[in-house]
Amino acid sequence: MYRKRKQVIRKQSSASQMFFLKDEQLRSIFGKQTIDTIKKREHRYIMKNSVLYPITNRYRMALSLDGMWQFQFDPKSCGLSENWKDGLPSPISMPVPASFSDFFTTGSERDYCGDFWYQKDFFVPETAQSKVQLRFGSITHRAIVFCNGIEVARHEGGFLPVVADVTDVVRCGAVNWVCIWVNNDLNESTLPCGTHNVLSSGRKIVKPYFDFFNYSGIQRSVYLVMLPAESIQDYEVSYTLDGADAQVDYKVFCEGAGEISVQLLDAENKLVAEANGAEGALCVQNAHLWQVRNAYLYTIVIVLKKDGLPVDEYRERIGIRTVEIRGTKILINGKSVYLKGFGKHEDFDILGRGFNWAVAKRDFECMKWTDANCFRTSHYPYAEEWYQMADEEGFLIIDEVPAVGMMRSTHNFAAAGTGQYTYFFETPTVPELLKNHIQQVKEMMARDKNHPSVFAWSLFNEPETTSEYAKDYFTKVFEAARTLDPQNRPLTGAFEKNSAPDKCRCYQLCDFICLNRYYGWYISGGAEMEEAEVKFRAEMDKWAAKKLNVPFVFTEFGTDTLATEHKLPAIMWSQEYQNEYLAMNFSVFDSYDFVQGELVWNFADFQTSEGVMRVNGNKKGIFTRQRQPKDAAFTFKRRWESLPLNYKGE
Ligand code: BDP
């Protein structure tokens, strides 16, 4: 009966039929809204919607839509033409947030590549504020969002928020429905890069040019956001220190006119500074700085008033700290910091890449136990909650855009070190790729700019960097990125072995240089470890000879290690080998003062595509996929506990 009722509404409100309905009919479907606003609706998503993290207070409300959704694969890609937006023909249940893959018991479902759909009913309160939005933490990799059968948003890119303004299409005090077309295919003009094969059966098999499973779906939380008519759209902050005091420069962006006031509260909620206006400065005497692994958070309270009365308020925790690259040092609050930590993935059993607070909590506890202070969001921006936790725990983040797989090879990591030219940037798809790349840098910086934990932006992982084409391409990406961050944080990218000191044409673009190196694993592994060290030092000597006077950070080094394997003498894949490899790497890192950080690959074992190089995924974890320590975790704990924060600094 329930379903029947829905179908009646759906039929009436189908977008294709909408303009054939009489005004009275439209009014009866959409209540108080006018036909004009309904007719305008299809273009609303072009307007920039606020990506502020959803909160609830007197003026705004965020209702979680997490839970069971309905789901259907669309292997024939007929859903759009058959109007599945009006109701999925035969859906199954699917939890959100989560990747869809690991719930299934057949390979064809787990590895599904193509179109698929999500759908959910949701109630909009009668008392809803003037603006209503649907906000998805991400939809992987591309989506068209329909609300009550009407298109409200389109988005390319699977790791940043999708916000749809549904003000003109929802019915308040009634049940509405959202239906989403999603596609998880990969190609060379979208981020990350890849391709697909079509089997003789017609089934598509995705071929990522990267080394992690192509998890997809609605992998982060979904909110129904209700905002006042005039609202705070965004804000940005930047910091200057002056002795014991600090100045917080801010800018507030609003939709609609009004007076703005800004306050800064300390950790005890006591007012420490205030200012008025859309732009201004908050002066904080005896500021508590946000320090690495010793975070102090203030709360910024932004109030929008109209005719003297508050109409909106947004508050968020921020940390006062500065970031600077000076010579070969990375300075936080003017003091040199040696980075210790991990390249990570959003990856866990059953959830796939779905965000889960409990997993994130365990990850932070494990990282703190090793005395780490930093991680890279390899190879895509993570769920916002990761950054909130890092802000609180005092972790530094290198925030990475999903520019991975920009090298023509089905497994780009396997091409690393072969010395072969793996061309990429001369293909016709490049202008489109560049457009998407810059767009995602914009969206990442817009979302993450106010997190004190984010101290640097990584604009790529292991692309081809030796051609003139690559140089042109990345020059454009860096030029665009340089204009976007109110704090002008350092820009970098992770270079693989082919980006050698005498060949790479892109390292000059970076404020500090990140190297992914596997001497002793992909290069001269096993019995040849001593040779690996010779080659490693030879490369480092070449970098040293360039006298670049910038910091170098190892953003990857590691060995696949099975938690079950022990062997004396050590052999590749054994826990003993992982430790011997690390000892060699540490001795190289310690020999060069400009090496200012070590982020091991990877924090934990993680799922990848199948292949002869992978045993149920990548096993380079220092922890297992279940977050239990391998022997190497104790090695890191010992080393990192013994290194001062300003190791090799002044
Ligand atoms: C690097 C990639 C990373 C891989 C790693 C590996 O950046 O994504 O997982 O190698 O081979 O090339 O383990």
C-alpha cells in the first residue's frame, strides 16, 4: 500500500511530465511553491552551495539520512531513459555510508563496474527553514541526484561533497524521495585514472591505473540540511603570530545581506576576541597555539544578523598555527618538525571505503601508540571526520587530491623503477583531465582550508613527470592551486622512481619534495638488499648535489609482509625482512639532513584489484587490515619515540 501511494506521487511529479501539468495540479503536488520556482529548479545546482560541515543550532538543522537505502545495479544503463528516478524497479537494501562491494557473495556484484542507483525516502519537517539541501560527503565516482523525480545536482569526482539545493522541489511536512544515478567507471579524463575491459559476456571489468580497490557507492554520511533564507555560506581564516599573541584574519561569505559578527571562544568557552564585519581580524593575547600532537582548539562563532536580530550562526573548532617552509625545514609555529607517520587508505573489512567512527578512532589510537605525528590522505581527500579528529589529536595532514594513475600502465606502481618512459600527458583527453584536476583541487581546498591539521596539499601521486607535456600540465595545476588557499600552505606531490633527479621536470614546482621509493623491494629486493642501499644512496647523492635547499619527505617506502610469515635469515614477505628493509631505509634517511620526514607505506594492509603481485590486497601495512601490529609496528614505535619533534632541525 505504502509503495502504491509513492508511485502515484512519483508518476505525477516526473520531470518529463511536469510541464504538461496545470498550475493547480502543480500546486497540489508542491504545496506552497509557485510554478515559476518549479520551472527554475533544473538550473539551481549550477549555483555554488555551501560546503560547510553540517551542524544543528537555533537557526540551522542537519538531519542524518544514514542507514538502509535502496539500491540497484543498472548494467544496461537504461535507468536514466526508463526514469528510475521515479522509483527503482526492483531494489535491494544497501547500507549508507559504505562501499557496496564487500556485502556481496558473488564476484560479479563485488567487482561491478557501470551505472547503479540509490534511493531513499525522507521526511522534511513542516517547520523546515527556508533553504533545504541534500548533502552527501561524497558519491563515488560521479552522480546525478534527483529529488522527487527532479534533477537537482550533478557531480564529477568521488571524494568530495555533493550538495544539492532541493528547496524548490521538496514538500514540507511530507515524505519526499531522493534517487541517485551513480557511475564508478574509470577513464583517462577523470580522477583517479583508469580504464575498463569488456568481456565477451558483455560484463565490464574496471582496470584502475592505481593500487587500491575501486570501492564505490555512497561511502560517507548524508544529511538533510535546513538553513535560514539568509545564511552563512563559508568562512576562511589565516594566522600571524606576534610574540605571545596571535592575529586571526577572517573572511565570512554569506548568502543575502546582513551584519556579521565573529567571536573566538577558548577551550573553556570563554570569549577571547571579537570583531564585526565580513572581513576583519581577531586579536588573541597569549594565544594557545595548536601544536603538533598537542592540539589546542578555539571555537569560531560567526553570527549573521538582519535588522539587529540574529538569523544564522555557524560555529566550528579551529586551531591557531602557522606553517612555513624555510630552507630545508618544515616549520609549524616557527619551529622545525620532523614528520613521522603513514600513508593511509580509507579501507576496512566489509565497509570498504565507508566512513566509520570506530575504525577511525582505532586508527588514531594505533598511530598515537607508534608516536606518529602525520599522515597523507593517499590517494584522495578523506571523509571530513578524519580531519576533525586530526585537528583534535594534533596530527598533521598532507591532503591529497585524487590525481593518481597518471601514467599509462595497468599498474603504475609496477612501472616504477623500470626506467621506461610511460607517456601520459600527450593524449587528447588531457584538456578534460586538467579541467577536472583543477576543479577537484578547488573543491578540496574549499572543503579543508580551515583545518589546522592540514599543513600541505599534495596535487598528485606518481604521475609521469619527465616530459615537456607533463611539465606544462603540472605548471597549470600548480598555478591554479597557488591562487586558492587563504593560508598559502605548501604545495607538493608524490614522485615515483622514474622521476629521477636528472629526469624529472616537475619537482621544481613543489615547495617541498615528496619521494615514494622502494629500494629493497621493487628495486634490488631480497638477497640484493646491500645493492639496494648503494642505489638508494646514489640517487640521494644526486639530489643532494642539486643543493635545492628544500625539505624532502619520504611519502612511501615499505615491503609487502604477511603477518603469518617468519623466516631466519629473512626472506621477502616475512616480518623479519620488513624490519631489515626498514633498518636500511632509516640509515639512508638519517644520512641526509634535508630529509625531513618519513611516512611509511602503508598504515594497514588494504584491498586492491586482484593480480599476481597482490595476495588478497596490498600487504605493506605496519598493521594488519584488522589493525593489529606486525613486528614492524614495534620498530616504528621504538624509533619514533626516540626521535625528537625537531629531529634534524635547529
Ligand atoms: C606506489 C603507489 C601506491 C602503491 C604502492 C605499492 O603510490 O598506491 O600501493 O606503490 O606498490 O607506487 O605498494
